Amino acid sequence: MNTQQDKFPLQGVRGLEVCLTPALIPLYKVEDYIVVIIDIFRATTSISYGIENGAEAIIPVSEVEECAAYREKGFDYLLAAERNGEVVAGFDFGNSPFAYTPEKVAGKTVVLTTTNGTHALHLSRNAKKIVIGSFLNLTALCNWLKTQHDNILLVCSGWKNNFNLEDTLFAGAVVEQLKADGYKLDDPAIAANDLFQLGKNDISEYLKKTSHGERLKKLGIEKDIAFCLQIDLTTAIPVLEGEKLVKL
């Protein structure tokens, strides 16, 4: 089966590509890429904020049961579980960035499972390296990516394997900062950047139309949406080392 990597046969030409949903990850030979996981509302925003605020590590797991199992292991970990935008009953918190303040997470390890972001991460585990992207660490992330010599795949977590606007717009923001550096863009990267051009003058206003934003509003957490769209609030880049996300 041909993969997306087959499009870039030239030696020395780095590919900058966008995977629009986790359902498309099997089309990519992820071991040939640095993968950036994107889940703007709210997992990768909360992870970025938590690592910036001194969390020792964040352990992403796919299932609620895996998260709960850490309680039986006797570790002094905080357990965070979210499904369909809400905290799962019996857990310390979900994936609201306001739960990842220094007072709550500094020096702590958090075990996290979410509807979309941790799912996308686990499907990408064979990548050369996995880092976490959000508007909060946009410029720091892009500056680091520019120093790397590998192909880059921006993985949009979407919503339950479907496309969403906010992750794709963020991918376009990354493309905007990197596209002058000689990368070979694929069509989804070009489309994401075009989307960013439409929304960049007022990202919050543009993303008011998103379906996930509507879901979060119905849960009464509009403040989370506003927080997630702050640009360059942090400089930390979470990177996956073994099973743990830690500060790069």
C-alpha cells in the first residue's frame, strides 16, 4: 500500500503534512515523522499548561479503565478522565486547563484519558518523536520544529475520528510559521493553512461556529474555550518519553 511518505522521494526535502483525523493515521508511516498531537478543546492545551506549571509527568492512556487501574497500583498519581466533554465520575478531574494549575499539579504525575487527544496519541506511538501542540505553546513549538531534520506530521485529534475546525486551524497556524523554511506541504497542510488565513484575524470569533465549541458551551464551560485560544501563554513543549509526557 502506498503511504503519504511516497510523495516525498527527494533526499533532504522535509515533508510538513497534516493528518486531518485519527482515522487517517494508518495512511501514514508514522515512524518516519516527528508527530505533533493537536487537541485544542482541550487535552493538548491542558497538557501544555500542566507541564508548564510543573507537573512532573502526564501519562496518557486510551481507556478509562486503564486510568482507574493506576489507583490500584498504589501510586500517588492524580487521575484525570474525560468523556464527551465531562469529568468521569470518581476521578480527580477531567481535561479542563483550569485543573492544571501549579497549586494542583506541581511535582505531581497525572494519568489522563480523553475522548480524542489520547486516542490520537496512542495511534501515533511508533513515531520518531511525539510532542504536544496547542495555541498556548505555538511559537515555542514552531521554533523547536524548525531545528529538527525530520518530516513533520501534524495530527488533528478531531472529534470521535471525525474532522474538526479548531485542530485543523491550529495545524494551519503551525504551517504558517514553518512554510517559508523549505518544507514540502501536502494538500491537507495547504488546506489547513488556507483555513488559518480565514480565521487568523479573530480566531475566537471564527471558532465560535465549531461543533465541539457548541458542546462545551452546553456544558457551561465557555471559559475553557477562551483559555484554549490564548497564544504563547507557555513555552514548555511536552514530549513523550516512554509512557510519560514530560518537559522537552
